[in-house]
Amino acid sequence: MKALAKLILGLFPRTALQRLADVLLPVLDLWYRGNTFTDPINGKSYRKFLPYGYVKIRPNVLSPGTLSLERHRLIWLYLKKETEFFQTPSKVLHMAPEKAFISRLKKLSHLDYISCDIESPLADIKADICALPFDDNSFDWILCNHVLEHIPSDTKAMQELYRVLKPGGKALLQVPLDPKRDTTFEDNSITDKATRTKIFGQYDHVRVYGKDYFEKLRAIGFRVNELQFGKTLSKDERTRYAIVKTEYIPVCERPIEA
């Protein structure tokens, strides 16, 4: 188990694991089948989830079937339970597409689905989030999960996401957020990778967002729902799906102009 965890920690979410995923996932899926945890993304149950973490390894959080983490399952459940995302024809932009989502969303015929990333081989379009190659008011939905903490010019990225979102459209702009911090922390003078990993959660994160993240989104023009969707689920559901009760999904709507 430890050797497998180290393999995943060393490669995920890098390109090497993405390319191996089609081989690894069926093996892991069969190996861990059981009835303790359920991945709502593929609907399958497992006797355990895999451990995962950069600074602190968390047990039972990485699904063997989809490689989804807590945040992926939380978003999937929100979209399924609280929205018409899986029923209504929509144009969707998926930034930095996650393996857990991309193949499933591509198969949904009612979605006009476009994935985008500056370097990922999984993406349909290679582009910088700060200079998106799309017309204004293009998308009904934007999925941008744990991306902005990597972007030095996050204000520009937020402005671009707002620009390409249709009035009335919604963007799920989830980031690692420290609810104990009122103010977002950045320090570019810290260059040692180990120190950056300890402080920022990953060496390639450029900031730790505090609760002022929501106000920054509102300053861009978004109407923001600071949704802690896990709180709407029962304790049994949170345990079964391995969901964090207090994790935020910032549901950001572009207002319809009068």
C-alpha cells in the first residue's frame, strides 16, 4: 500500500499518470471493490479509498476507480443534486480538466463541452487562462477547480473567466482555502520548494487564499454563493462519499444585465 501511495503521490496529477490512467484505473477498480465507500462519479463502491496528500497524507480519499478526491466528488454531487447540469443543454468550459471528469463529460451529448489548459495533453485547446481564445459571453458553465492558486495574475484570470461566461451563467471556481485566514497570503521571496510546499500546500502554489477570496470574486463582478455543500449531506453520506463537510464550492454567477 505504501509503495502504491508513493507512486500516486509522485506522479498525480502529472502527465505521466494521466497517460497511464487508462491502464491503472481498471486494475485499481477491481482490486479495491467492496461496499464501504462509494464514488458518485462512476457509481461504484470500494472497501477503501487510497491515501493521498502532499504535506499530510489523508487516508481513504483517492477513489481507485476515477482518481477523484474529496473536492471532485463534492462538485459532482452538487451538480447532480442541485442543478440541471446533467439534463439541460449547455456550453461548458472546463479549465485544467481533471481525469475524474473529462471522459464522462465528453460523453454527455447534451453538453457542448470544451476543455482548456496551457499544457495538459488532455485538453482540447491549449491556452493561457489569462488570455482565453473565446468570444465574450460564450459559456453557460465554467468548471475551474484548484487552478487560480497556481496563477500569478489571478485577477486577470478571474476577469477572463467572467468575460467568457454568459450573463446568467455559473462558474465553479474552487481553490484551496484556509478559513482561518481573513486575508490571502503570498510571498514570492520564498523560493525553496520544500518550504513552499510546507507553507502553500504545494511548491507550485503562489498563494494561500483566505476568506477575502470571495470578495475578490465579487469585485470582478460575480454574484458569489459561498456554498458549503457538504453541510447539506447527512453524516452517513459524507462518510460514504469521503466528503469534507466544511469545504467551499464558490458558485459564481454572472448577473444578467438590466
